[in-house]
Amino acid sequence: MLFVRLPMERPHRSTPTVRESSMSKEPTVVRNPGKTAFRFPPRQAVYREWFPVILVLSLFLTTQVGPGKAAQEEADSFPLYANRVEPLPRPEAAPALSGVCFSSRWFRPTGPSDPHDTFRAAEAFAATDFVWTYSLDPNFVRRAKSFGGKVFLAINSLVPDEPTGNTRRRGRIVDLEGNPVTAPWMRGWGERYWGCVNSPEYRESYLAYAKRAIDAGCDALQMDDPRTNLAAVDWGACFCPHCMDGFRKFLKEKQRELDTKGLGIEDLETFNYREYLRAKGAPVGDAFRRYDGGKLKELFVEFQRQSVARFFREMREAIDAYAGRHVPFSSNNYRGSWDFPYDLFEIGMAELPQKDATPANMYRLFKVARGRGKHQIFTLVPATSDGSEVRVTRCAIATSYACGGHMIVPWDVYTGPNSPRYFGTAEQYADLYRFVRQWASLFDGYEELAAWVPQQEQERPAWFSLLDAPEVLAVLRVRPKDPAGGVVIHLVDWREKPEPFRLEIDCRGIGPWPQIVATLFRPGQQPEECVPNWGSPRGADRATFQIPALSPWGIVWIRPDPQRASSEKIPILYSTDLYHPHEDPDDHFDLATLFALEEFDIRGIILDGGGRQKQSPGTVPVSQIFQLTGRTVPVGIGLAEPLRHPQDNGRDQPEEFQQGVKLILKVLSESDRPIVIFTTGSLRDVAAAFLREPHLLRKKVSRLYVNIGDALGGQEYNVNLDPVAYRVVMKSGLPVYWCPCFAGGLWKREQGLATYWRFRQGEVLQYVPVPLQNFFLYALRKETSPPLDYLLLRHKEEQYRWLYQLDRNMWCTAPFLHAAGRSVVELSPGLYRAFPGGQTLLEQQAEGGGRSQASMHLAAICSNLQTKTADGVSPTTVRVAAENIPAVEAGGHFPRYVQIFTFRPKWLAETPDGQFVAHDTPEETGQRNVWVQCFQILKAEEYDAAMKSVLRELLRNFPLVQSTPGNKL
């Protein structure tokens, strides 16, 4: 090892230090036009000439260290919990796991005497998604969408003849006597005749209604009573002319396999099943269910089954064509059934009778839905409304969320044909839903790993158990391949009189850090620390936690100690195709961003494309950044040639280009903590390191950010640098965070699946320190003068003006923020900042009431801002805004956490030319195990402005080695 200088700790901004020097009488002062003046220390001997830097950096690494065998075997013996589960596909329209589903069957108040108010109730329950609502009013949909979630408008088996009418005569289901038919539970409701799926008239009415729902702005449709004609057989229907013609054609298609004479059919060309039954004296109406119609009745049932399937297939195709997109459908799969025809729909949204609401049954129903790639939402139908139903309903709500499902707010609930609708109150249930919204980060992204289910025989994991709690449901959930997320354990006490109990878990699976921290969250209460009692007869690594009596829900979050992780910063390896002269100067912006984020402990830089590095050394801009920050880190030159095949680990390439791979393996093997790897350019060195030491990378890489590719399979420059390496990494099973450069072609980001953004350089660079401006000026002008001297000179004004007028394409800003755990805050309209605090604070906004944890955190950050920002917002303004957060949360906007982007599981399908396409479900790819966390923009209208504002502030506060106040030029 030739290059051994350790990273320096950055001086605190408020107490700048001054280095003394014997090499110069006065330090050179360079003033920032319009901002701060900076002073640099004398150059070290190593910087006097810049070519030796290249030589030293390119030769620094000569050895490779691998993990010890004993340590490796010990780590193997107990895999991390986060690595034991993969994300299950979720339908695209499924509400977020932290969503609150609210249903108002019709807009309320329906009149002056109606005491209920739809939107007031939705606010009281912290609703996000409006589901199962009968409305075609665009204003209603617009207001519902303002709650932040999706809107499911309802459609059913008895849509009116005209979308806004109330007559139901055209194309209706009829009995043997030609009378229109309705469902038994709807009799007495007036003209509620069901439509026949074989009737062109009814199909026209159904499609017209669906189109009006699409025009109103809904995200998805909820199909109520989807069995239609199949259900009607039990009520003695449908025997309309369309069904009779269709059934005759159905029989003709099966004629070869049928004994028509034996079935009593004299002439199939003229056969009419209705007349046949009338001649046989078949009963009319509900009695037809018990009628023994033999083989012919069985065939009629099968015909109606096929009719229902064809109806929904053709209607959905027509609806999608009209909408110009795929319109998701849910259906009322009563009691959670996924038999036909409910299996035709992506989401189940159904009544669950109170008698079926047991922990064992609900766990089973949600598990069945997940196993089918579906999502289940229930509305609990209470057995009473005298208050005795409240305990079971609360347990059912908590159990739904524990199992990764949803329970619709118990308000405006259908309880039977002759019973009043049920309207639960906020006092009874709102604390549970507010709890979900307040701690959304404990729900979103977590998958079930294990469960203890009362009243169910099961093989329970030995590393996780409950003591003294036979009627407590416990569901352990983790974020796949993300050990930092720890484990979230939902606890739901179904006992009539809950009592304290104990939770025991083997903590070796929580993470590689020796310390853990545990917090208990309960609805309506402040989070409290859970102190572990270490050791048990089953192992010294097991921790026992005392859980107080729940009412009925609690969540224990056990994770690696964030204080220790924070104090040690985030260890990161950075691979970049950085050159001088540049090929794309966005790499220079990325390098500056890397050093601007104080959360990172930079363990090394790999310069991608070793062959090109000899002619256009990336060590030039690296040495400049070292000079600006006073920091140095190991640098290695990467492999020169693309990998030739999926087993090529690059060992046969020249030794001078092995440094990047060796650096990766050395840093990983020597670190006692997992490492983030962040890549731009090709993936050559990471792929080669993986092929040499796959076990080491699987154990030590916490996240692998890959800025490469097109999410929809288009050709992309970085992929073509090394197609084999791209395929190796994407299919490696490592915790890949895919940051596609484009989606749908060059400069496109369809579906939000691309990181690309663009800005005018002057909107950022005119606010940053002049030495850093010089860094970019040197790169963009492709200067050949001594690079370190160039940083300290004042250049011509026209050169800076030229710099400001250039447009810049960017990609890596958002992934850097995610890797650093920063959350985006909008302080005022268009003014964004990325503050430390991490993803766990992002959704912790309390709905009304007192100040939320996130609000207090934001207020503390804002109140500590000491300097006027580049956007002209004074500290006073920010502090005042922060102090008024509770009022802002209730009815305003600023300041606010805003989730501009996220990462979501996507399954990958490989195209014949070696590209990858992101899909929402494995069924679309045929490769269930090939998945990644994929970048996705959530707020496209804010993305560019937010990234520009955040980048400007990061670079404005770039950590120069030394600064002093000065006059503006």
C-alpha cells in the first residue's frame, strides 16, 4: 500500500481553522462573486506537480485481503433476516401498506336530515384512499384525490340504462316467465334488476357507465357482485333470448362430445333451453337452485361461467382502450374468496362478517391473497352496533395491517338488507388509522418473514417466540435486502382483557452491528424504548422484551443502533467513469456531490475504464477535489477491457488495471460494517469482484446503486460499455438499487422510472464558492494547465458567464440523496432542501392534533439555519414557518416533507439484446427471483426543481478545507 493518508475530519463551519505555513507569507484569497471569500493553505509537496499524483494513485494497491474462514463460517450460520425474504408482487393500484382506505358508498350528507359528512369523516380517520364509492362526479373525485391516495369508483351488476339515470329495463336478467330478476338481498329496494352479460344492450350500458367513471378521474374500478349471470342461475335466470342463443351455440361447439338425444334435445338447430324447461315443469325463481336439471343444467352453469369470463375480458379491454391505460379492477370477493370469478381481478375488496374475524382466519385469508399476487382489502360487518363490536373490530383493523392488508374504515358499512348502515366513530377507531399514518415508515416496504398465529397449528421459527401470550398475534416483517431497516414486529392482543407478555428474538439476524435499539409504538401514545434482557436458555444472543398490555396493538421496531451507525457515517465505495478531458461533465458534478454529503465515509474511488484512464486520467479531477477538501482516499484504476462472458472475472487483464477490483475486495473484507457501493459508468469492476468473491459481496454489500440502463429495455450508453457486466450484476442477487438513466428511450422517463433531469448551470454554479466554480471551469474547458494552480486563480468574467450559460444533463443526484438517507423538505414554494433524518422520518406526519415527530424534527432543523439561503429565504422566515407547523399541517403546505422519489421492487425481464425491462410482478417476466429495487419518480412536476434546489444548496456549502468571511465581488 503506497497511498496511506487517512481521510481528515472536516472542520466545523462555524469555527474555521487556519493552517500555518512557512511556504508563503500570505495565503491567496479568492473571492466568490456575490458570496463568500475563501482562503487556501499552501499546497503540499504531493500537489506541486500533478502527474506524480496520477502515478501514486494508480499504483497504490498491491495486495488483496480475503475474509477469514472462521469468521465467514460464523456469519454463514445465521443469515440476516432481511436476506431471508423477497418482495412479493403487489397490484399497481393497491393502496400503500401505510394507506388508510375509506368508503362512503355515496356522497354524504345525502340531504338535510343526514348527520354524516363524507369528507369530514375522512379527515377524522386520516384517510388516504377512497374506495368502493358510487359516484361519477369529477369534483368528488378531485377532492378525494387531494387526500393523497387512489380513488376506486364502484360499478356493479345492475348499472342503470343510462349512466346518470335510474331505470333498469334494457338487457336485464329474466326468469323462465320473462320477468326481470334481482338479487335476493336487494328485493324491496325498488327497480334493482341485474344486467345480463350476454345482452348487447346491457354491455352498452355497462361500458358507458365505466367510461363516465374514467372521465371523472378514477384510478381503478371496484366491481360489486361480479358473479352476475353465474349467481343468477340459483335465482332461476337468465333465460333471455341472448342467453338462449348463446347456450345453443355453446352446445353446438360441444356437439361431438355430447349425446344430444340422451339430453332430450330433438333438434339442436332450433333448441331453446327456456322452452325445454317450461315443458319439463321446472320451477321458477329461487326454487330452480334445487331443481335437478341433470347434465343439461350443469352445461348451462358452465355456459354462464364462460359468459361471465368473456364479459369481463372484453369489457376490460374496451375500458383500457378508452382510458389509454390499464385500468385496475377490484371485486367484492365476499369473505376473501378467490374462486371464479374473483380470480379475474387484481384486488379483493369485500365484506368480512364479524364471526369470520379471528386471527387465524384473517391471517390465512391475507396469506392466500399474497400467494396469488393479489391484494386483499376487507370491510368488517359488525354483528351488533351497541359497542360490544368495538373490541373485535379494533383487533381486526390491527390484524389487517399486521398481515400486509387493509381494513376499510368502519364507517358507512352495509350490515344486511334490513339493517341500518354502521357508522363507527373517530373516538372508537381513529387512533388506529392515525397511528398507521404517523409511522408509515414502519409499514411501507416491509414484507412478512414469520408469524405466531393464535388458534393455528403451525411450524413456528425457533428464533422468534412469544411468552405468556397464547392469544396474541405476532407478525415479523423486514425490508428485503435492507438490514438497516431492522425488524418490525406487529403484536395484536385478541384477549378480552389484555395483559403484559414477553417477546423473545435471536438478534443475530438483525444486523452485523453489535448493538441494537428497540422501540415500542402504540396508538395514541408516545414511542418508548424497549430495553432488552439479554440471554436465555436458548442462546446468549437472544433478547427478551417485556411488552405492556396492549389495546390491542403495538409495534416493536428492533434495528441496528442508529446512533452508532450515525457516528460512524455511511461507508461507501464509489465507481465512476470520470475522465479529463471529460466525456460527460455530469461525472464532475457527481464527484462534488459525493464529497458534499457529510454522511459518507468514502472508503475508496474506482476509476472505471482503465484503458481510457491512461489517456484521459480521472485522477486529475480527483486530485482537485482532494485539494479543495483537504481529504484523500484510496483510488484504484479499473479494468481496461469489457468482460467477455458471464464467467469472466477479469483476472487475465494487465496488473495495472486490477486495482479497482482489488480495492473493492480489500475494503469489503476489512470492514466490520456493510458497505454501500455507488456506481456510474459500466459495472465492470463490481461484476469482476462479484465473480471472484461472490460470498464476500453478498455478505458485505448493504446497497449497490447502479446508475445505468433504460427501465423499459431501450439501448443506453453505459450498458454498452460492458453488456456482460451489466447482466452479471443485475442477476447477481445483490441488493441492487437500480437507477435507470432513461425509461422508454433517450431523454425519456416514462412511468417515472428514470433519474434523468436537466438544469442551466448558472442556476447552481453562480452560488457556489469560486474555487469550486474553477473546478467545473477547468473540466468543461478541457484545460491542460496545472490543475491545482487553476483552482486558486481568478479567471476572466466572460469565462464564468460562458460556464453559467451551459445546460447540464444529470442523473445521480436523487440516488445520492437516498444513499445518504436524506429527506427532501419544501421550505416554501419551489425551495427544497435535503436534510439528514433518513427515510424513516419521511412519512411520520401526524394527522392533526399535536406536533408530529417529523414536524418537531423539521422545526429543529429549520430553527438552526444560520445563514441566508441562495434563494433569499431568511432564517427568521424559516423559523417562523417551523414554529407554525401544526397549523400548516392542518390546512397549509409549508414547510413540509415531500417524497419526490422512491425505490420500489421491480422484477426484471431480459430482452434478446441483453437489456432489462422492469415489471411490477414476476408473472410478467417468468423469473420470480430476478428482482431489484427500482428508482421511481413520484412527483414528476416537482422533480427537476427539487433536484436543482437541493444540488445548489449542497454545492453552495461545499466543504472547502478552510474559509474566512470576505467581501462580495
